Amino acid sequence: MNPRFVQADLATLLAQFPAVVLLGPRQAGKTTLALAEAERRGDALYLDLELPSAQRQLDDPEAFLTGQRNRLVILDEVQRLPELFAVLRGVIDQRRRAGEVAGQFLLLGSASGLLLQQASESLAGRVAQLELTPFQAREVLPAGAATADLNALWVRGGFPLAWLATEDTTSLRWREAFITTYLERDIPALGPRIPATTLRRLWTMLAHQQGGLLNQSQLAAALAVSGQTVMRYIDLLCDLMLVRRLPAWHGNVGKRLVRAPKVYVRDSGIVHALLGLVDLETILSHPVAGASWEGFVIEQLLAAAPTVEASFYRTAHGAEADLVLRFRDGETWVVEVKRSSAPTVSKGFHLAATDVGATRKLLVAPVATAYPLRDGVEVIPPLEAVRDVSLRQP
């Protein structure tokens, strides 16, 4: 297995900033990555703040952290002790005056919105952030991987224990247990009092509607709750990095643009577990197959381009692109994702490309090699598209 791409990024950020926040859903491998960094450095302290024993060590956090000079202190699930952030700011500033400027604290968390708010309020200018997703294809598959290998990752998703399971049925059982644990233990531990059955129904509905436009009132009616409550639940799932809201492209093109975001369950393996789909055969026979593949490819692309501005494009008159990528230098790519091995694009895709001023038009599909279509469209395998996107990063 290839080493995680983010490992080098983490070491670089720790060499530049006093604190680094490593974000990711539970079971994505944050702790494993942090402990590998601790082993590489040779002198680090790891505290899991879910454990009462670790919390007791921080009864007097200022005294404790001040005594850890010249060590990397790793604080796991740090959002559980929000009062730590003000103390961390003081300790960092104290060390900065003494000449220590980098590599002091590694903060791990699985609730991105809450953690980033705490970090930005207390540690502005002192902290960098890095997201750790579940395994991506470029991490676990060779560059020229066959479609069958890519299908295996699509079926199981990228959570390490789901991907590494010996059989599809074992992988599915792990994912089902993961879902139950999140609903019954992890989310309540964060504070929200949400009925687990209601949140499971919403999560499952989003899986059925994978990649669909967010229809707040329809979801609210199906769940017998208010639209505001639905949005609060979706906000929570996005905060936990389990769901992605992909915004609609916005610009002045003189056309009626769709404004509602599209919603994806981020990990394809979780999509399939929520729907009870165990293997490739059952997935391909299910109506969600195309949308699940689309979400899978989009996650691969966005993981390779964390700084890109991503959206989708759709008008009331049929112009549409699954993904619009605008890079920092202003270059814009439009992307269409197809499951077919002989894919084509519609007139609406070309209209979308013109409307957004696209400099490149990609049709990502499970083909063996890239080849051109008419009007500048490039048919390209997913891993090749991921490579091209990653090369556009600063």
C-alpha cells in the first residue's frame, strides 16, 4: 500500500506552524497518521481526550502543557475540551517569545465546523488545517489500475477497515456497525439530542437521492419535522464530514441558474451500506449506481485538489455540468462523470462549458486509456483525471 499522501503535507505544516489541525471523519486513520508522525519525531506525547485519564492530566492545562517544552503534543478529539484553545494560544505565544515557532501541537478532530470555529477564534495566525479523507484511489491503487480494482474501492469505500476487509460481506458488516455507532454513540457525545432513527432515515434518504438537488421541504415532509430541523441535521452530517453539499455555480450569464446545492453522502461504501448493497452486482442493478459512481469520482477529484473552488452548473433550460473546478490562477475545468465504457456528452454540457468559460472539458469514465471526442472533450480514466487535477495544485 502506498503511504498516505497527506503524511508529507502534515510534516511540512508542522515545520511551519506552531499548531496543525488534522480533520477527518472517525475511523479515517487520523490517529494512525498522528502516531506515525510521533514515531518519526521520536519524542511526542499523545492524549486521547475521549479517555477520562487523559482529561484528568489536563485538570490544570496551562501547567501541564507548559511542562511539555520541545515535544510535539498530540491531542485527539480536541473538540471535547473547547476551553483548551485559549490556553493553547497563551502557551504558543509564550514559546514563540522563547524562540519556539513550529511543531508544538497536533490537534485531531472529527467535527470540522466546531473545531475550526474554536481554532480560528483562539489560534488565528498560529494554526494550519489539513483534512484526512478515507483512502482515495491514488493512495491504494497503482497509477494504471484496472477498472476492476477501482470498482472494488467504489463498492467498499475508503474507510481503512472497510477497504481492507477480507470479503465484501465482512466489509459491509463493518460499515453497518460504523453507521450505528455514529448514530447511537458519537453524535450524542457531541451534544445534539437527535433521535437516532430520524437521523438514520435522513441519511438513508440522502443515499437514495445521491447527487440530487437539496429539497428541504420534501425531506422535512417525509421525516415529519420542520425544514429548519432538516437543515440542522444536514449541517451536522456535513460538519462530521459524512455528507457534502456541492454548491451551484454562480455568475452573471444572463440565464436562470439552479441555486439549490447538490447533496452527496461522501463515502461510496457508506452509500451502499445505507442501501444494503453488498457487492458490485447488486450495486449495478440498483438505480443509485450511476449517482453513486458520480459521487465517488467527485470525491476522488476534490481530495486531490483541496484548494480548488468546486461547484456544479445547471440552468432551467438544460445546460449542465456535474462539476466545475476553478483553480487559483483562474483556469476553469468542466467535468462530466459517466459510468459507461462508451460515454458521450449532451449539448447541455457544451452550453455549460461555454457559459462558465471552461478552458478544459473532461468526461471521466471507466475507460482503459484517454482519448479525444469532438469539440475539445477529453474522455479520461478517473485516476488520470485525479493526477491532472493534483498537478494543478500550487
